[in-house]
Amino acid sequence: VNSKGIVVYGAIEWCEFTKVQAKMFGKSFKFLKYEDYSKYPPSFGAIKKTPTWVIGGKPYLGVQSIDRLSQLSGCALPN
């Protein structure tokens, strides 16, 4: 995923939605490029919701399903 330039911005310490997203990935969450929401690029404006995914230079707000992230990123899901 990192090779595709995908970043997830969140607040894992206090945001329940970021925690839900992290739990969806389980132990694999450590392989994602996770950044604290305070590092959200100013070019996108203020962060409105956590987590926010940036895929292909476009922000996607809120918890995303694994299927949706697969579609957006072009990363195939294992069988």
C-alpha cells in the first residue's frame, strides 16, 4: 500500500472511528502509512473527519470498508 502513496490520517489516541478503522486491519494496520491528523496537507484544507484516507491525491472521509479501499487503491484482496 505504501508504494501507492496512500496515507490514512487519524487520531488513534482518542477517535473511535480511527480505532474502528485500525481494528478492521488488525495486525496489518502497522503496514499502512498512518499519520496523525495534524499532519494533514494544507492543500486539502482543514481535516473535517477522521480517519481521512488520501488515495491518488484525493481525500476520502470517514471509515472505509476494506472492499472500498481495495477498489480505490487497486490493491487486490487475498482470496
